[in-house]
Amino acid sequence: MQTDDLLDRFLAGLASLDPVAVWAHGSLAGGDYQEGRSDLDLIAVLDEPPLWRLATLHARLRNEPLAAQLHCTYLTPDGMDGSARRHLTWAHEQLFKRPVTPVTRRELHSFGRVLHGKAPEGLLPPVSDLELDAFVVRDQRDFWRPMVDRPELWLRNPWIDVGLTTFARATATLREGRLISKREALELLPELGAPVEVVEDIRARRYEERPTPPTLEWTARRGELARGYLGPAIDELVAAYA
């Protein structure tokens, strides 16, 4: 399996930095991972994350199959507190800083996969339900709702896929206090009133071996259907839970 080969090479390259822990979250940990389509979402805990050595490590992996989908955020044992704190991250083939969100933190505590070293418990502070819910509402209101008003974005597969599944996952979290997979989100979306043909389009591209490429006409219509649904749906969700 190419995923296992890449993870083995990544862990071997990281070994010289003596990591305290390496964890997987997202679909790789939650049981909905689709090789070649899902990201490999990782967290590594290092005493001193040296920028140039991390850049070299990822550069050496750049030509490996699936390497572009390997994303890793680097924490330090004394820098675990606070979801607003930004941490060195490799993603989209570059280094930058971003927070470890309450959703990621809850995933790690609920079903995080330990690839090396210590488990999240005892290292990573837990996330309260109040903090998780507040983040989910902010994410829908402050990020996703403004993006709905940018039609050019919704001609691209990732915006369709992530926009709708994130909304369903947010709804499940706020209503039931649980995290759900993308597969479960696709099952929930029709119950939430999402356009079924768009949901099936996402499902085909994620799970079918050879999905049919969308036509230009369908791509445009799909974007309008997604935006027409998500705008009012996000407004209703935020009004109910803000």
C-alpha cells in the first residue's frame, strides 16, 4: 500500500529528530481513508522543530507517490495549549504556520491513531463541548458563508466536496455532539435538504474507481445548486446555534 510506504519513509526521516509523538487524525485515523483521494493528516510533537531540517525532510519525500497529500503540523510539548496558537505546518508542498483547530484536537482525543510515541492523552489538553461548538459556528459563519458568495470557487471539485461535507459535519456536531466521517456526512446531507444529484456527484468522485468526469454544463449547474443550498442552510444553522 503506497500510504504505508510513505508513512514508513516519513517516520524514518523524522526519527533523527527524536519525536515525542506522531499522530494521525482525519480520515486516516477515522476509518474513511481513500488512498489517492484523501489527505494524510498528521501531527508530530518535537522538542525543537528545526525549520531547515523539516524542509529538507519533506523535500526528500516530494517525488514519492501521495507525498503532495501528506500534511503535518509540528507541536512542541510546551506549546499544546490554545487553539488559536499557530504551529509550523507542512501542507500543499510548503511550510507555513496554522492553528490546530478544536475539531482536530477532538479527533485526536476521540480516535487519533498513534504512529509513534505517546498517545494524545496526557500531552494534548482536551476540548470542551462549548469550545468545539463555538469553533464550528465561527467556521461556518466567518469562513464558509462568505465563500458561498464567490461563485468562481464553486466550479472546483474541492470546494463542492469540502463545503457540503463540512456543513453536514458541523450540523452533526452541533445537534448531537459527535464527529462524523465524510461518508456519514454524505448520508446525512439529503436529510438536511441538500441537492441529491450534487451529493451523488461527490460520492462518485470519492468512492467510485473510475468516476465520470463532469461536463462544463454540469460543473456550472453543480456550483449554483451547492451555493443555492449552502447559503440559506448556513444562515439557519448559525441563527440556531450562535
